[in-house]
Amino acid sequence: MQKWIYDEFKHCGVDYSQIQQAEKYDDRHRKFRDFEKEFKGMIDFLELQDASDMTLIDLGCGTGAATIFAADCFKAVYAVDVSDVMIEQAKKKLGPADRNVHFVNAGFLSYNHKGEQADIVMSKAAFHHLPDFWKQIALLRMNKMLKLGGLLYIHDVVFHFVPQEYADRIEAWISGLGESAGEAFIREIETHIRDEFSTFHWILAGMIERAGFAIEKHKSDDAFLAEYACRKIREFDHYETE
């Protein structure tokens, strides 16, 4: 890999390569998240009727919050993360029967899918770890991982307010999360805003479309958390980063 490629293994914001962070992740997030409900919500959002013959790539799988449910639904799941300690946490949740899950220590810019093109690529609460330039490169790489007509699902922090409102909007969002998740999580959100790379909807939507996808569905209920269902409608010949 060229030396100018962004180092996604050097964590921005919260350092999830530390085992203490990985071990606490689920407990912190369960205070305001229902992982099973989120997974079922994704299935409904994508309008999937039967995924038993489908292959899913979970980019940024973390501690396996979605992977453990996907294992019961999909023919094959590729769970990918740059943090080996997060992957170890995910493995602990899966029993020996879950042989359809393949864990890979890699990221958006370094994962090379070896199998047949997937039916679905998902990125949940992970895409914000890349600066915008590298998001575009990652989207092009996701395009290559997917079958023509396959689905890309993104669920992440994406800003849906006008830039002039940023201060009041962010302060109100942090305050609201603090009430449900506690003071410790406020520090995590402040780190996210300051050191990570969430972007505006109009920027992300443009990048998605330039990467050969059509946005079929898009939803944001609070101007911060957003979901995208995107269909691959175009193949490209050359856009490798290796």
C-alpha cells in the first residue's frame, strides 16, 4: 500500500484499539440503544423479505452489535474492523455454530473482498472515522464489493442542519444525549464532534451518487442520526487504491 494512503488503523477520536474501550462499548451504548431493534429496523428499511441466500459485508463491525443478528439471517457475513480487540469482543458473542461469519482485521481502505460480490454492504456508526476525501475512495471500493443492483446501507451521524446553526444544534444534541446516556457519554460525543469526521448530508449524498449508487431511501429524525439505502447502478473499471 502506498505511503500516502490514509492510515485508518491509527484511530481518530475514541481509540477503540484499547481493550478497555472495547470492553465498555456495549454497556455504554445499551443505555440509549437497542441493538436488536436497530438490526430489525435495518432489515425493514431495506425491505428485505428473505436474506437466507444473501451475503453481507459489515464494514466497521465493532463488537458485533449487528453481526450476531446477521449471522442468523444471511448465508454469509464478512465482519470487518480495524480494531482487533473489538473483533475479539464480537467473536465472544458468537457460538461455534456460526460458521457463516468470517472476521477480517481491516478497514474501508484496506479490506479486499475475496469472495463473490456481496448482496449488501453495511456501515453502521463507523463511516465517520474517515475524512471526506477518503469517504469517497471508500465508497468506490464498496461499489466494487457489491453486485450490480446490490444494496449499500449507511447508518451514521450525518448533519442535516444549515451550517450557520452548528453551535446551537450541536449543544442541544449533546445535552439531550447526556440526559439519556450519562456524563461519560457526553465526553465521547464531544470527542466525536471535535476529532472525528461526520459530514453534512448534501456532501455525503453527492459522494454516494458519484460512487455509482442511487439513494433510494434516506431518513433522519433528529438532524444527526441518518440512514441511507443505496442501490448500485453503475460499474467502474479503475479506482483501486493499492
